[in-house]
Amino acid sequence: MRNLGIGTALGFGLLTVPAMAQDQFLPGPGSTSQTIIVTGVRDGYQIDATSTATRTPTELNDVPQAVSIITETQIDDQAMRSIADVLRYVPGAVISQGEGHRDQIILRGNSSTADFFVDGLRDDVQYYRGLYNAERIEVLKGPNAMIFGRGGGGGVINRVTKRPVANAFISGSGSADTYGAWYVDADISQPLSESVSTRMNAVYEEFRNNRDFYDGRRVAINPTVALSLGGATRIDLGFEYNSDKRTIDRGVPSAVQGSLTSPSRPLTGVRDTFFGVPGFNVSDFEAKVLNGRVEHRFSDNLTLTSRILYGDYDKLYRNAFAVTPVTPRGGVRSVGLEAYSDPTTRKNLLNQNDLVWTVTTGPVRHVLLAGFEVSDQRTRNQRINGFFGGGDIVNGGRRVFVGLADPITVPPVTLRTAANTGYRSVRTNADVTAFYVQDQISIGDHVDVIGGVRRDRFTLNVDDLVAAQSYSRTDTLWSPRVGVVLKPVQPVSIYASYSRSFLPQSGDQFSSLDITSAALEPERFDNYELGLKWDILPTLNLTAAIYQLDRTNTRAADPNDAARTVLTGAQRSKGFELGLSGAITAQWQISAGYALQDATIRKTTSVAPAGREVPLVPKQQASLWTRYDLTPRLGAGVGVYHQSKSFTSISNTAILPAFTRVDAAAFFKLTPQIEAQINVENLLNSDYFSSAYNDNNIMPGAPTTVRATVRMRL
């Protein structure tokens, strides 16, 4: 929904209340002013400022790194429902299939299941994130450890959620598409007094698509309350319940066994065929999350902010999936399947505290940040392998070959935890204590310098409950960042920056620590970046960046002793990114991007020799979405997305083919309170493959899909 609030016209845009304005204080009893401060937020595709990249309110043109922001307006216009939808229009970002049960991103050639944040706090659980309560999605590229801690080598994704505001409204939407998927949501804001305001966001969604046997549903509710104490202190409290149950679908296999000299391609003619077991392939996720935020202003120049989050997550997923390409078996074209179950629970307790002090001496202005962060994450995970009860089985029933058909016929599968079945049961406890300092220095009107450093103490304890063994590893991580911004004229900024991040050898999800990796130093990410940001118009921003991102300390086999593991592997990503977002005129919104990138293994790792290309990193990406309002009541939109070919895995023996997808939309303002729109995805009904997880889990893109949406705001 487009935001309605107190605002004024500026250029071609409309300033409104949410986003940065929501960080302002509600008027409290006895306060001398009832003014709501609005800070550079437009009702469109452009955002002027964010506090996420630096943890201080900073104009985007003053941030020395590439930042892409997808606003709520653009999310609504394109009828986006997922992080995958959002990232399609972010240059340098690619979505992995994520085994069909989670968000998984590739930013600047680095894949992650955990580099997700919500309101600046870590959100590293494996699930699909909805957008029903999102104010905007921020993509911060390059290592961000100075702000966010471990990981984030290629970048991070931060969801900014909707917070209580000072005005009352009721809004909601409903949509349905040609395959029977439908969606309803609500957003209700109600101030209770001058100092107390509430807001509730909720959604119910039914999943359907063209794929055989695919269904599911999501239910989520997010009530929040904000309290103003004397005008100097604001307290935000929230709770989110999220229940998501859906079919796990890992797509289709390769048509043949590929090689380095003759890579294979996805099997065609089976766009709807489900290579799993109906009823067995399921992801069942439940989350209960409490969060709080306290902000206190000691003065106009000194502010303390404390954030806390407690999350209780419970997930079970079962997966039967293709593990071979199409293979002749007794004269029958067949595909090998395997299966497993993975129950996981996690409890996260996170606390983050920031003190921001602004000091001005003559022409020099300092914005000083000092803070600390503590977290405790406790995880219990199991891996239970499946065994097939008949048919063309191998490996004692661990794998079954089934003949190609629509649908395929798969024998019953059972799960076993007995010895010699590959059963895994682990318990992990990850503790982090971090301290950081940062100084943003403005020298006159033309030079900004930012420098900061963070120290993390990361301790992971792992109990292998099957082997009755325990492992432990403690890393002390120093993460610096430095950047310079030159502003030769007011609408233009030119920047250079360096940043570093680390990833402990336990991996994104703490699952890879063993007797070998417990002795190894963390992986390291070093990013060098030059960029340009230019407000072509007051409402239209152009960004450009070139970067080199080096990943080192990756594992490799010792060439002199195959039994030893050494940290000599290295990967390099380099590229160019171009973005354009905002309003060309009052009626014309645009979001466009282009990425030219190259990611390769530079020194042999445990999974690939030097020279291999990093998977799911297309050489070129281009996107364009634009909306034009023909009249105050009628608008039209069109989108084009292109991605060149890439490899589906580090084997470099299977290709995700290049594709181009065209979308379109029509917008209708029925009354001042009611709007309707029709979105057509894949307008030309292109036969393409959207993502992959590996060489034999490749997801076909959906055929032409029409979605109708109605929105109301009172």
C-alpha cells in the first residue's frame, strides 16, 4: 500500500510519514511541540536516506557503498510476494533455489542462507520471508561486518518493518491469480492517546502454481505498540507469529550427464512435472518472535538506541529430489531420487546497543557511533535419510530410479535413524560479544570521511549426539571499514571504500564444524569499491559502482598430504553495477539496473580447482520496470528482466540458460479509497529456467500468470 501521512510536495515527489519518519518520536504528554518531522522520504521508487548502512541517519549519497532499496510502492506495483521477487530488480543479486524451502541469495558471487536482517537485527533462520509487514527492503552490497558482524561477505538484506505512526488508518488488499493462489492482508494503525500508538499487520496466503502437486499456505500476524515517555524516550514493542507450510519443489534434472567441455542443460518438456513425492515433500515452519526497541534522546546531539529480539523457531522439512540427470536404465529413461528429513529448532536472543553523538567544531562535523552487541543462538538439528521400499533401488534403498512420466511414480519412502543410515543429530550453541566504534566526518560541504572497526568474539560449541563427541571454536574477529566521499557539486557524490568481513568455518548455519574445521581460521572477505551517486533530478537517482571482492582462507586439500586440510583456497568477484530509481515526472516512475560481473576460483579449493566459475553468477544482468500514470485514474506498467547464462554448480558441467522475461501491469483508481491492478508475469510465455540449487535441481519459470489485486485504504 502506498503510504498516506502528513507531507508536503517536493519536486516531482510527495514526502510522506513512514520509513525514516517513523523513527521520530510520538508526541508525549507535556511535550512543547506536536510537529512530526518528515525526513526525505518520497512516495515512489526512491528513498533518500537510511540509518541501516551506518547505524546513523545518513543520506544515501553520503554512504560509501552500493545500496539498493526497493520501496513499498514498488513492491505493490509489481505485486511482489517474496525476497526472490524483490531481488530480480537489484543489480548484482541472484536468487538460488534454496532447496525449495528457504530464501538463499547470491550477492557479488557469494552465496548465503543467513545474511538476512530485520530492522538491523540478525534473521538467519532458513525460511521464506514474507513482505506483508515490510516498509522497504534494503540490499547493502559488499562486506558489512563493521555494522552487522560475521558473514555478509557479498552483502546483506535488511527488511525494514512497519512501525506505529501517529495517524489512524485501515488498509488492506486481496489478490488472486490464474492458478488459484490467493492472498489477503490488513494494515491497521490506531493511536490510543497522544503518547501511545498501535499498529497491526496480518496476512493469509494460499500457494498454488503450474507445478504438479504444489500447494501450501502462510498465516502471519504482527501487532506493534509505540510509547512516548515525556517526548525524549520512545519504546517500540512487537510480536510476530509466522506459520508457513508448503510443498518443497526442487525443480527438474539435467537432460544428460554434462562435462566441462560439453555442459548439460535442464530437461525440457516437463515444466509442470514434480520430481518428488506428493505428501512427503513438505516444509512446515513456525516462528514466534518478540522484539523491542528503546530510543532515548539525552539532547539534540546525543541519542541511545537499544534493540532486543527473542525468536523461537521450529522447522521440519522433508525432501525427495532428483540426484542424477536423465539416465538410461534397462532401456528406460530414468531419474535417480533420494530423500531425507531435517527437523530443526532454534532460539535466538539478540541485543544491540548504539550511542550516537554529533559534534560540530567549525567546518568539521563528527557523527560518532559506539556500541556493543551480544547474542546467544541455540540450535538442534537432525538429518534423517529416506529409504525407498521397492522399484529400481541402489545403495540399499537410499536411491531409487524412476522412469520419466507425467506424473512420475515413486515407491513409498521411510525414514531411518539406525546405525549406518547417515543419521545426524547435533546441538550447537553460538555466543557472540561485539564492540564497535565509528566516526563519520564531514569537512565542509564537499568531503565526508567514514572510518570504523568492530571486534567480535564468536564462540561455537557443537555436540555430536550420534558420535558422542563435542567440538568448540572461538574466533576473535576484527572488521574495519573506511570510506571517502567527495561532493564536487551538490547533487553528485563520488566515493571510494574498503571493508572486510569474516565467516567462521562453521558456516552460515553452524552445521559444518568438525574435528578438522575446528582448527581452522575463518574465511576472510576484502572488498574494494569505487562509486558514483548522482541526483539527476530531485526525484531521480543514478548510482554506479565498480568493485573487487576477494574471498580467502577457503579450504583446500594439502597438495603434500591429502589427509590434511589447509586454507589456501581463494575466490575473486569483480564487476560493475548501475542503478536508476525514482520519478522522471510526477506521473512516471522507473527502476532500472545493470550488472556486469565475473566470479572465479583463483586458487584451488576443496570443491573446485582454480579457473572454475562460481555458480549462479551470470556475466550480465539487466532489468527495467516502469510505471506511467496516463490519467489520475489509469496507469500502466511494464517490466523486462534479462539474465545471461550461468553454471548451476561449481562443477561447471551444467548450465542455467540465459533468459528474458517480460511483465506488464494496469492500474485503476476506482475511488479515492479503492485501487485495483492487474499484473501479468511472463507476458510472452517464455520457456525459461529461473534458478537452480545444483546440476539436477533446476527450477522452470512459470508460464504466463495473471494476478488481480484490489487495495483499500480508509
